Amino acid sequence: MVQADKKLTEPETSTIFDLNNYLKQQKALVERALDQSIAIARPEKIYEAMRYSLLAGGKRLRPILCLATSDLTGGTLEMAMPTACALEMIHTMSLIHDDLPAMDNDDFRRGKPTNHKVYGDDIAILAGDGLLAYAFEYVATQTKNVNPENIIRVVARLGRTVGAAGLVGGQVLDLESEGKSEITAETLSFIHTHKTGALLEASVVSGAILANASEEHITRLSNYAQNIGLAFQIIDDILDITATDEQLGKTAGKDLQAQKATYPSLWGLEKSQAKAQELVDSAIAQLSIYGAKAEPLRAVAKYIVTRDR
């Protein structure tokens, strides 16, 4: 737990933070925990389908953010890892469902055939449902040495994040906006703040809640997360135009083909990139009081606007 602000105002060091090494180490920890989180049971097919998508790789950015903010605010790896895994389960559910023919109808995800292409639409839907339900069970049963009230706060936060007030609501408005020529920046921001940003924000804030951080720190980290969440989506929109299928691990150009509302279609590529950088700069400003201890979060923010996949 954070005892006083003076612990979080360390002077900056001249050592260059190695983000690649940090992400590699944290991802390895997350991958191991995810592999251990779900065992094959009866009926085998549903567990195989759940594991197929959950263990298909990816950046693991959401669990890594949860672990980073827990560490920043005085928590431990053991306290945060069950929630970190649950966040990836929820994210994976959203990808499985998003790829379905009734949604984005995509054949590839993370360089592999999508879940419904391997197991069929019916099992893919159920695999997503299974991961979502299990995410809440996993937080409730596996989180140790954390104030029970804080566990409840995290569970409630995740529920709101994934429901109609968050991811589901953003997805509905996204679907309703397809093919419409007049989409405002306000509508587009609502879609992505809810569809993408809400889960990134929950990832950051959950780590702090588990560590029993003060409301001041939770608010500051929430502001950081909101900014990187929107920047992340803007760059996603840009990459859908500029990157290849191989870079993305999925079909490029799907947004344009589906006539989706995107930031480049509204502002153009150059202005979209500039807006993403502005958001990242604002996010980094929220970390000023933490000194060198927040370098992982700063580096992640910078990575968001420079990534190519």
C-alpha cells in the first residue's frame, strides 16, 4: 500500500529503461499463469476452445498494465496476477466474439485461424461465454492477501467494463455506425472509449485498487489510462490502413471494407497520428509525481504511438 507521496517522488535516473526486456519478462510471467489458469476437463472441446484463443499469444498489454500499476502503488505480483489473467480472459472473449460472422467476420487473429474457423460458430460463442464467466470466478477465488472489499471493487469494475456501460455498449454503437457517412468525433470517441478504452482503464485501475492505493492515485492513473486507451485505438485505426496482414496477425483493411467509422476517415492519417501523440503526452504528464518508479508506464505509453502491429 502507498504510505505517502514522498515514496512516489523519486528522482529520475539516467539509466535508459529497456521496455522490450520488461515486456518480455512480464509477458513470460503472464503466459505461465494463463497456461496454469485453465485445465482441460469434460467436455474437452469447450476447454480446448477456450485455451486455443487464450494461449494464442498477443502483446498481453492489459495484464502487464495491471501488474505494473500494482507494483507502482505498493502491491505484489501474487496479489495482482489473478486479476491480470482475468483481464486477458475478458479481452480474449471480446476478440472471439468480435471475429464472428455476425460481427467483424474475420478469419485470422494473432496470425492463427479465428476460434469459429477452428471450432465452429456455436463453440466459439460458448468459449467466449466460458472465458467471461471464469474471469470473475478466477478473481474471486484466486486473489490472496488482498482486502476483500478491494476484491469486490475489482469484480464490480470488471462487470461494468464488459457490460452495456462499457465494451458491449461501445460494440453496439460501432455496429450501428457502419456505413454511415456522418459520424462525429464525439460519437467515435464514445465508441472507442467504451469498446477499447474501458478495458485498458480497468487494467490500470484494478492493479492500484488491489494494492489499496488512495483515491488520488486511482484518479491519476485512471486519467493516464483513458488517454492511452484512446491513443491505442487511434493507432489501431491507422495500422488497419498502413500495416500488412502479416504485421497485424489479422486481415488488414477490414475497417475500410466494412465502412467503419475510424479516426483516419474523420481526420486523416497525419492529424490522427498527432492526436495520438497528444493523448500520450497527456498520459505521461499524469505520472510526473511518481519519478523513476513509473518508467514502465511511461514507456508503454510511448510504445503505443510507435508500434507497428
